[in-house]
Amino acid sequence: QVRLVESGGGLVQPGGSLRLSCITSRSISSIPTMAWYRQAPEKQRELVAAIASGGMVHYIDSVRDRFTISRDNAKNTVYLQMNSLKPEDTAVYYCNAWETVGVSYWGQGIQVTVSS
């Protein structure tokens, strides 16, 4: 079992930046993949970025070159640095810890609103 707690969301103007944090209740060095998902109103939840324990990262096209995912094993924390934010980035963002097929854990979600 892994408990995840997100923080760092809020309201930001277009072009601004936010950094999301996800603290885990267990050592993230033992978790194969950590990821950030988001869900906008009336849309399906989508993968935004993922980072494997070995450091390999993946981004969806719409955030590549604007968002950066990273992990600090010593702090059991995963970050999502979001720059050049756009209104279409508005969503509830969820932290995910993937252990194996059929076994993953979710945070409670945190709101990010990009609006002038």
C-alpha cells in the first residue's frame, strides 16, 4: 500500500508556472514508475508525464518542452514543474504510483486553474 499526497496547485495566469509535489508514504526507489495524470471537466483522465525508477521519462506531446517531471528518492517526492501554462492545462492533477500490472495507487488530486 502506498499513500500519495499532492500539493502545489492553485490559480495561475496564462504563461505562469507552478510546481506540483507528490509525497509518498513509502520509499519511491522501490516504485517502478511514478506519474502525473490530469482530468479536465467532462474529459477522460490522461497521462501527462511519467518517470521510471531508472530515470527514463515520458511526456505527452502537448506538455513536452513545458513540463518537467523529476523524483527525489531521498525525500520520497515526485515533482511536476509546469511552465508556460495555458488555459487548456486547467484540470485536476493526480499523482500515481505504478507497481505492477493491476497494482497502482492514486493521490486525492489537486486543482490547477490557468486563467486571467
